[in-house]
Amino acid sequence: MLQDGQLIQRDTPQALIDAMQGKALVGNILRRENDVLLRIVGDTCPNGGTVVPPDPEVVYLYHFYRKSEEV
């Protein structure tokens, strides 16, 4: 996986996904009829949250969001 021209992760897609197991997963907000769904990507799960299985989008969000926090 490249970021700003630098190699930040090197593995198979499945290995990158597997490494995200147990992470809290978030990225967007979805308004539904009676509630709001908030996806979070991070190292810990907020109170009341549910950890869900990661997918390639979560791997991307996790690594690229962390980099943006360092800037």
C-alpha cells in the first residue's frame, strides 16, 4: 500500500484485512429512519459501539486517516 509515494504496508489484501480484526471500524454517517449509523475506524471501540469485520475500505481508511492525524 502506497501513501504519498511511500510504501507503508506490504502484504496480501487478505493479510491487511486480517490485521484489522478487533479494531473499531468507522468512516461515515448514514441517517436511517429511526437512528443514525456511524462507522468509526480506530484502535478502540467507543462505549455502545459494535466492532464489525473489516474490509478493504476499512484498511484504507485506517492507514490514511492515521497519517492525516500526524500532519
